[in-house]
Amino acid sequence: MAKVALIQVIYNSLRFIPKVFPAVLAQSHPDCDFYVVVAANDDGGKEYIQKHYPQVKIIDPGYNIGFSKGHNELFASIDADFFQLINPDLVVTPNFVEEMLKPFDNPKVGAVSGKILRYDFEKDEPTNFIDTTGVVIQKSGRGRDRGQHELDEGQYDRLTNIIAVSGAAAMYRKAALEDVKYLRADGRIEYFDEDFHSYWEDVDLSWRMVNRAWKIKYAPDAVAYHGRAAGSNKGGYKKVFSFIKHHRAIPERIRKLNYKNHLFLFIKNSPHWYWQFFAREFFYNCYVLILETSTLKVLPQFFRQLPTMWRKRKYIQRHRKISVDEMEKLFS
């Protein structure tokens, strides 16, 4: 029987715990252990877990370890066949893990996404609106959650190959993680890219798996509900004023990480320098220069990290097993 490690990194997440934890601990798959990494505990979430859910294994490094490093510590140290990520605001159905495991019957599958719908925590109820059915990537480098904001009417009810999973509820095969791990200059082993810290590190890990010829699957019968704090604009780029309003409401720290990391995602993983990438970046940077100049404060960090990312690109492309033609079939 497959051994599954359930992992959550909490960052002042107490308000979600009473709804999220009982569902996680009630999974139909019998061989699951639940691990929680404490990134911030100003609200007393750690003590609440200790009191109400003593079976949960808590790791507290004593500082904000971040999403990437927090998961990496457990990927490296836990003896499990699969790792199921549980976002702090993710409410899973009882057979979620059981359904997530099914596509892994194919030994070439490295990661799986389920059907993740939205959860309204203000009303304390699930909805029928899609949060993600996996991530799609274009030659322009744009990545987006497939189906986000759409009403679920069964349009994504087919098991299919995708190029990336969302880290909110992804499951990874241990062997695939070991295959794509990277030895950092400081000697640490890296699965999620710790130079990303947060944002796009989940898509980066998936794309690295695809580069190594692992398959990424979408499992429609694995259903969970996510209370995502920030998603894409409902109208995409086509509704210009709506996009500007939505984007400017995103906290500056998140906008800076998003700006830096979406570039590193493409630099590291794309087999070619597509003209669509440069076209999108031209218009996106015009927008940033005019309306979001504070985002450019991240540029010194970007240029400091760029040599490291270039070394990672050369490593990834040198060890790539999938052909360019096969890769391009996965682009949306």
C-alpha cells in the first residue's frame, strides 16, 4: 500500500484549521501521516494544533522558512512514496487522496492535480466554481490555472495530461522528486527552487519533471475546495481596466515575487526562446513602467540571482529527456 505524507506549511493560519484539519485526518486512504511546518505563529495556530490534533507532526524551525524550503525539508527527510500538499485553506473530500493516487498506477506519472473548486470561507460553504484543474503554459511564458472562475459543468471531467500542477493541492511521486532535485552551491538539496521562495515554484517543479519525461496528470474525481486569496483576473488580459484594477490590488511583495519568478520560470525551463515570450514581456514591462513602478524594486534581486538561474537552466536543458516537439504539444 502506498505511503502518503500530507504536508502543510502554516503562516498564521489558525482561522482555517478547524475546517481544514478534520477533513485531512478523515481520508479514506489508510496509510497517511500529516505534517505541519510552522512558518509564522502569531495567531497561536501551533498551540491549537497541539491541543486539538495531537496526531499531527509539527516541525517548527523558528522563522519564516517559506513555502519552498519548508516543503524541501520534508521531501528530503520523510520516508514516503507520495507527498500530498495541503494548502492552509484547502478543504479536501474524504476520498481525495485515494483518487489522487490512481493515476500513479502508471509508473511514468510524476505529479497529479485534482479538480479544485473554490471554497467561500466567509459563508463557510463550498462552491461550484473552478479554482484549478491544473496549470497551462503558453509559448509566451504565461501560466494560468485551467478553468479558473468557470462554473463546473463537467467540462473538465476527463483524465488528461497537463504540463503543471498547482502547489495548493498537488501530489508528487517521491521518485520523481529525487530525479529532478538540484544540488545548490551551499550543499543543500533543492526540490522546489528556494530562490523563488514563493510563487511559481510549483509550476517550475512540474516543468522540470516534464523536461525529464515524467507525465503530469489531471484526476477529475479527486475533488477539493480552495479558498484562494488571490487568483487571476476573471476577464484575463481582454478586460483591460478590470485587469489593471485586479493587478494593482495585489500586495506589492506578491507582485515583485510574481514578476521575478515568472521570468525565471521561462529562463530555466523553456527549450526555446520563443518570439511570443519577448512580445508579451515588452507589453507587460510597458504596463509595469507606467502603472506599477514599485514592482521594479525587485530588479536588483533579479540580477543577483540571474547567474544562478542561468546555471540551473544549463543543468536542466543538459539533462532534458523530452524532445522540443513533445514539449510543444503540452503548451496551450
